[in-house]
Amino acid sequence: MKGFNHYLLWLSTLALFGVCGLYFSFYPSAAWKLGSVLCALLLGGGLYAWLAWRERFVSLFGLETASARWQLHLTLGPLLVLVVWGVLQVPMAALYTQWLGEDAAFSARVLGKEQGGLGCEFRVELVLDAAAMGVGVCVSEAVWLSLPERGAVVMRGKRSSLGISPRQVLRESGQ
């Protein structure tokens, strides 16, 4: 497999990995939200510039006018940057946090409980007290029933400089 089809396969694979991030329970830190954009601009832009030069996109697509060449670069370049950002923002950061993050416990307050939804039958909406950040966590039915409608709980998970990956929600001791 050569040329454009080969790169299209790799781009599609990368995009699919980015879409997997929709199903990860991961909440990026404020610094990583900005950092992932900058990394995506550098990595995606650099990768596109290298591919455009190496594969001679202009001749590959048979473009002869300057206007058509600019339209190609202004379409494919940002598309690659967007895909790279989608991969970096959640999936790569979540994997990093899961593998290299440290175990942590967070005090939180229950904002609400929801039943049903995409990929999550029982969900608890929390606000982390220390970070003033809202998170949604999927829990088992038994945990969902045992948690208060409103009140203090403890959330356990992994933490890294890239964000938080929640794993478990417990009723706060003393209740």
C-alpha cells in the first residue's frame, strides 16, 4: 500500500483512537488543555509539513494553480492538527495517567445522580472540592444506590500533571 491511501489509513486509525477518548473517564487539567493544543499544533503541523514535502502533495493531487494548492494545505493541515489534538487531549493523557499517575483520593460533593445514558447505566455528577472541577463518574448500581442524592463523598483514582482519572466513588466515612 503506497501513497495517499496509506496515509489515509493511518489518519483514520489515529482518528478512531481519538474517538475512543469519548469513552474514557478522564478530566484534563487546565494546563494540559492548553498544552495539548500547543503540542497538537507543533506535532500535527510539523507532520503535515513533512508529509506534504515528502509526498509532494501538490503533484500527487495534480494541482496546478496556487489557489488550489492553498485550499489543499488549508484543508488537510488543520484536519491533521485536529486529529492529533483529539488523540493527545484525552486518550494519550488518560493512558499516561493510568500507567504513570499516582493514586489519589479527592473530597467531592454529589451534585446529582443519573440513570441511563451512553455507555454508562449509573452515573454520579460530582464537584471536586480542591479543584472546583465538575466530573461525571460511572458507578455500579449498588454504589449508585448507596450514595446520597446530595452531600460529601470521596472519589479515588489516579492523578498526574495531565489530569484526573476517577476510578471509584465512596460514601464519606462518618455518614
